[in-house]
Amino acid sequence: MNKWEKIRADYPVTSKCVYLFTNGGGPVSTPFVQHAHRLLTELSEKGREVMPAWDNSSNEVRSLVARMVHAQPHEIAFVINTAHAMTMLYGMFPKDYEIITMRDEFPTSFVGWLHNGFTIRFVDSNDIGHISLEDIASQITPATRMLITSHVMFKTGFRQDLKAIGELCRQHNIIHIVDATQSFGVNPIDVQEYNIDILIFHGYKWVTAGYGAGAMYVSQKILAQYPPTLMSWYNVEYETSDFQSVKDYSHFTPRKDAGVFEPGTPPYINIQLLGHALQYLEQIGIADIDDYIQSLISYLAQQAAAHSIPLLTAYPEAHRSAIQRLDITPEQYARAVQRNIVARYKNNQLTVALNFYNNREDIDRLLEAIA
């Protein structure tokens, strides 16, 4: 049994169906379930007494996230999901800051900003979903101060060149905000190399950490220049570090690190489960995962061509992602469902979301069903 077969064996869903729906939500592993059971058992036996140890564990996860994105632990905050993180940003920036984003973005990237009165300039993709750097640059005006983009577009599977976009932002002094929910766990991300100011991801897709936990990186430069307006009891500092000894809770100062985005008692179990999933990925190696999934993408392209199935995500390798799309009929999709293949089908397009627990046999079974 090779490395990838052992990993596949950790995910029971692979023995029940051909699971190609990670873009909608990833399954969790057997070790993950066992860890969740240990945490709940500990809580049932100790109650409030778990908190000192769980505080330490959460900070270890914070350090792990920082290491994975090449940041510092004090620049990492835990969030419930991407939308939760984005809502905390609206009040930080002046309303006259013009924003550039992509027409193909998930609505999280622009709905709240529009609702809060920001001006947004949209960049369109071409007929196959490709977004050019030149088109992004053409939308920059003297008022442009922010650029919000997903690393991978949720509908088209187009992967942005974050390094090139980051350099464009550097040249024009633009704040670079990235939603990495569709790529975190699959593609390496370096916030320093890519000049990313704010990075957000939710762990329920390719990280396979279940629902309820993600993380946000906010650079120290942004923390110093744009303090958030959202404030509650947990993200401030009082006159003494011992909360029970504080005499007057109306005297406080906002925290100076990313913890300022954590307004209340942390979701300890979700954070520790996120950490467990990230440790699992780190042990595999993100670069190895990236290479493995790229090999599956190439195999899918070859086999789709051999079966005369149109591949809609025939992008250059630098723009390929784990989200691939096939042009098939409702009848073909019905045959896939009959063969116990689980994937999203909308508008005559089958989305094939590949992760490290998939293999070539999954692709063969899919194409045998729809060919």
C-alpha cells in the first residue's frame, strides 16, 4: 500500500462512493473522528477544567497556521467561516476606498462591501473563465485602494496567479485580500512572497476539517494602520491580565494583534479539530498534495479527451486547480448517479473536485459511467 492508498483508507467515504464533491464540502477522516471523540470525552469528564490546556492547544494551532502561510502567530485569528471574517473588515477601511474584484467571485467577496457603500469595479473573465492580469490592471484608478480575489474561482476553477497580482498591488499601493477557501490544503501559499495583506480560509473543503472553523491572516502593517471597529469583551486588554481581578471593565484598550478579531470565547473544539486536520496535511506535505492533484488533473484531461468528453477547464498549468469541469448531458449525469458518483451538476456542467483521497480509479469509474 503506497502513501496515497493509506491516506485514502483514512476516509471512509471513498469505500462508499466516488466522492468528487469536495468543492461543496470535504469528508473528514477516521483519525479526525477519533480526535473529536477524545476532545468531547475530555470535556464531559473535566468540564471547565479543560480550558487552560485547550488555550495552549489553540495557540499551537495558531502557530501552525502561521507556519503554513509564512506569517507570525500574532497575525493569525480564528474565524467561523470566510463570511464571518469578511464582515469584520467592512468598518476598518474608509468608504472612499475603491475596490477591484472579479465578476466570477463567490458573493462573499463583494456583497457586504456593496451593502456598506463601497464602490466596486468588477473584472470580467473570458468565455472559458480565464482572468488576465492586464484586465485587472486596466481597472485600477487613482481611487483604487483594495483588491479582493479568490485564489481559485468557485464556479470556473480558474486559479489566480497570486504572486503576479501581489506584485501589481505592491506597485500601486493596493491592499491585497485573498479568499483561499477553494485552495487551502492543496496549493502552497506564501503571504510574504505573494504580498498578501489579508488571507482568509474556511477549513470545510480541501482541509477536510468539518464545518465551523477557519483562520484569517492579517499583516502587522494592516493591524497597525486600520484598527477594526468590531469590539467586545474578549478582544480587548484590561488593566490587569487576570480577568477576575479587574476592578473596572469599562477601562480597556483594543488588542494590537490579530486576536482583536476574536470577540468572544473561542470555539475550542473546532479550532483543535482544524489543527488536527492541518497537522495531517503538513505530514503529507502540501507540495506533495499539489503535485499529486496536478497528476490527477492531467489524467482526467487525457481520459476525457480519449472519451470525447469536453473539458471546460483546459487552462495553462499555472492556472489549473482541483476544480475541474466537464460538459455532459443530463442523461450522462443520471448514469453517473446510478454508478454512485457524487459530484455537483449544474447547467450541463459536471464539477469534478479532486482531493488527495481520490485516485485514477475514481476518474476511470466516472468516465466509464458518462462515456
